[in-house]
Amino acid sequence: MSKKPSGRAGGSKPVALITGGGTGLGRAIGTLLAEDGYDLVIASRSVDHLREGGRALRAKGARVTELPVDVRDPDQVDRLLEAVRGSYGRLDVLVNNAAGNFAQPAEKLSPNGWRAVVGIVLDGTFFCSRAAFPLLRRAPAPSIVNIVASYAWMAGPGTAHSAAAKAGVLALTRTLAVEWARFGIRVNAVSPGPVHTDATDRQLWVSDEIVRAITDDVPLGRFGTPEEIAQAVRFLVSSKASYITGQVLAVDGGQWLGKGALHLLPPSGPEGKGRDRPASGSAGSGNGG
Ligand code: NAP
């Protein structure tokens, strides 16, 4: 169902900028925001990703502008936001979704590998937020959503670079939420659980064994879908979330909470053989004895 964003200035449509919006979760987020009435700007490095993403989004009825950028470079990011200002004159939503990741034990992680991931995720999120600020502050109901991961506050064994960067993004989310509240800019984060995308299938979920182990770890017992993640972003940028800022919404089937050992116990059933009813003959069994 469409939830039109409020405050159309001069009849123009609100604009959402999604970094990494040509692929994976970014493209799914774009699909739902377009349904909600946003014009989209998708920005990343690869012209192929942008072209393909733009084509897929347009096929669903979105109006899309594709702009190449490397979010690690503050000058390129400034030029990106200058282009948004020139084309649309407004920006209502920024989704900091661009990321890079690869699995590597920390002791084998090269300084370049570290810098690449921290540069995209942490520097990129700050550079984009900072450059978007002058446009966002003039929007009627502006908002930023940063895409993080639960290792922002837990441990990320095998992905120390990404975990450290996402932790920084979470701290930035909370800090900007407070600093920019006086400008009416809400800043929140979404933390996806495991989702199949081309990138994660290539870099992280690389064997059936890994997929099985991860699935086993999720209380809801499955991977999420790109649309399930996008729904959370759609909510957080909407007027329904107008009093929510500085929060992180985990959309992960309960994964970060951990499963404990309850599932190893025998199942409970209506016959009273399970653990959730007192054993026969015990106090409170209600057998009239
Ligand atoms: P993805 O398709 O690889 O998305 C990452 C996007 O970032 C790509 O479109 C990529 O486009 C862009 N990007 C990479 N480096 C960039 C740079 N230097 N400058 C600008 N753009 C750059 O992967 P995804 O799975 O959809 O991930 C999307 C977000 O969800 C990420 O923040 C990720 O950490 C988070 N996440 C995903 C999962 C999951 O299971 N899928 C779980 C937790 C969190 P170019 O190559 O064209 O630059």
C-alpha cells in the first residue's frame, strides 16, 4: 500500500538518494520508495550496476537518475549532491546503503583491505550525510537511514573491518540524530539479518554449509528477503515514524538475540508431554487427586 510522503514543495515530488541503489538491498529500497511517491537518485561506482538498477526500477514505474560516485572521495560526494541540487533542487531522504565486505581473519587483513571497507562504510556514510545536510535541512520531513549490521554492536568474526565500520556508523547515527534534531532531520539505522543478494552470495554465503549454519542460527529459521529489509526503511522514512530518531531497527528474524538451547528440548504438545505444562501427578496438574 502506498504511503505518500508529506510536504511536497511546489508540487515537485520528494527525492530519495540511495547509495548503492543499483543492486541488492538498495534496489529493493528504491522500489518501495518509488511506490511511495519518491523520485530516486541511485549512486555508486559501476556504470553497469547503475544502468541495470535504473532499468529495473524504471520497469516498476520509478523515475530514476543514475549518478556515478565513489563515496570514499569527499569531492566526488560533494559533486553528487551538487548534481542532485541542480536537477531537483531538493532532497528528502538519504539512504546510506553502499558497502563493501569480504571475509578475512583479522590477522590476515591487509591495511588496504581495512581502509577500503572502512572508507566505503564509515567515511562514505559521513561524507554523504555531511554533503546532503544543506538540502535535507530545507526539506519538509527529512530523514536519513543508515544500513548497518548486528555486528555494529556485537562481534563480527571474519569481518573486523566491516564490524568496526558499522559500529562507527551506528555511533554516527545516534550522534547526528541528536545534532540534527533541531533541523528536523531524523537519523535512524536498519540492521538486516542474512539476505541473499548477488554480492553476499559471492562474498559471504559461499557454501551450503555456511548457509545451513546461518539459517540454524536464526530463530525464525530462514534468510530474510530484500523486500523485508526495504519495508523497514520505508517505515522509518515515512510520517508513521515521525517521532523516531537515533534508533536501529533489526530486521533479522531474531538472529542477534541468539537462539539459546530451547529448540534442543523435546517439543511441547497438547497432550501435556511438553515442558510448558507440569508433569502428570505434580502439584497443579488438576487431576482432582
Ligand atoms: P550490494 O548489492 O553489494 O550493495 C552494495 C552497494 O554498494 C553496491 O551497489 C555497490 O555498487 C555500492 N558500493 C560499493 N562500494 C562503493 C563505493 N566506494 N562508492 C559508492 N558505492 C559503492 O550488497 P547488499 O547485500 O545489497 O548490501 C546492501 C547493504 O546491506 C550494505 O550496507 C550491507 O552491509 C548491508 N547488509 C547486507 C546484508 C545481507 O545479508 N545482504 C546483511 C547485513 C547488512 P558499485 O559496485 O557500483 O559501487
